[in-house]
Amino acid sequence: MEEVQVWAPSVCSCLDWSSGLQGPLELLSPLRKTLVGDPFREGLLGLTEGSFRLCLRYLTSSFLWLSLFQFTNVPFFIFGPLMMFLMHPYAQRRSCYIYIVWVLFTVIGLFSMYFHMTLSFLGQLLDEIAILWFLGSAYGIWMPRCYFPSFLGGNRSQFICLVFITTAVSTLLSFLRPTVNAYALNSIGLHILYIVCQEYRKTSNKELRHLIEVCVVLWAGALTSWISDRLHCSFWQRIHFFYLHSIWHLLISITFPYGMVTMALVDANYEMPGETLKVRYWPRDSWPVGLPYVEIRGDDKNC
């Protein structure tokens, strides 16, 4: 049984090609050139990148493996349109650009599905770029003005332009040096985490504190799954447990909606002082697990 290493910008999958997936993959994507001679492997200017290991192994058959990873992308296609519908009243009052965030959330699922069908560098790059634009869009819309750079003077339009330009430049540079995208993602993610921690200390709102706690727990679980899958591949292979990457997919698809609703509540304290936002859960508030969204209730509260 020969094990072949497939290169990607931030992942390197150990795959058993004797299970017969090579034929179906050729039919699914003519762009699969990841084993040898991938034109994207060295970037457009021939700049090589290091690779990391990720346990993406077949389970009992190629189609079972493929079905598993595609199934864990399904929440992106469900939650994206559903959140657009649930948060429609809020978006009408706050900003119609919020719809773009949830469209990009769905695009993440699409590109993730493409990547796992092809295991190509291009698929991985598109997947990461979609996440970057999703986070960048949410960052521009919901970032509280008090955290803006001082030279912007609290002007949100200028801040959104700055975020857009930075994200566009990072996207272009990622084709030349793929690690640029990772730095951009980490920078936005860490700054959002910093803001959430700051707001957690400030607020006495029980709903907001609960959302932040759940969001951090989900994010920590997702990150632990991803890191463990990457660093301890051989251990998980020895005990025949190949599902950590699927767990990462499921947890992160739930973490993002919780995170966006958390940022919406934080943003409302600054941008919508005359409104009261109530956190609701789909399908029912009484259920122990649900998809969070916000409902606006009129209030006479002042700043």
C-alpha cells in the first residue's frame, strides 16, 4: 500500500490512493494536479511555501470519505440562507451589507466542497480566500467605532474602504505568497477575539456574556480539533480515528453564526442605542441547542 503526500498551501494530506478514488476524482475535476506539476504550487512567481500535515485519509472506501467531508459542508448551505432570512428585519434597520456576509458564508461551504473533491492547491486557496472575505466583511460592518484607527476619526465608510483594500491586496498577494492569507486571517481573528474579550469585561448583559462564552467554547473546540488533526496525524491513524477534520467543519460552521450575532450585539451598543436587541434561537428558544439570531424591539433608551 503506497502512501502519497498531496501538497496544499496550509495542509498536506496523507492519502491512500489504493482505495480507488483517483478515477472518480479525475471525473469530478480536471483541475486536480496536486500530485505532480501543480502550476499553483510555487505561486505565480515561483515562490515556494512550506507544507503542513493534515489527516485526510479514506475511511473504508473513497466514496465514503468523500461523502463524509461533503456532508460536513452542508451546514454552510443551510445556515447561510437561513440567517439571511432570520436577520432580515435587523439588516433592514442596520445595513443591507449584512446580506453579503451570509452570502460569503455560503461561498465558504462551496469552495470547501470543491477543495475536498479535488484536494488541489487552487481549491484550498479559494477556501481560505472566502473565509478571509467573510471575516473582512463582518469586521468592516460590525467593528465598534471606538476601536477604529485614530486617523479615521470614527468614519465607518473610510474604515470599510480600508478593510476592503487590505483584503483585496492580501487576496492578490496570496497567489504569490500563500502564507499572506494565513497572516491576514490570523490578524483579523485575533483582533476580533481581543474586542470580544474587552466587551465581555465591560458588559453586564447576560445574553451577550452567554453568547461570548458559548462562542469561545465552540471556537476553542474547533481549533483544538484542527490543531490535533494536524500535529498528531500518526496517532489518529493508529487508533483508526479519521473524523477530526469533519468535527472541525461542523464546529466552525456553528461558531461563525454565534460569532456574528455576538458582534451584532456589541455593535448595537454603539450604533443602535435607541434599539433593544433580543437574542432568539431557531427553531425554538426553549430548545437546548439552536441557531442564534437577533430580533429588534423598540425602546426609548438613550446613550
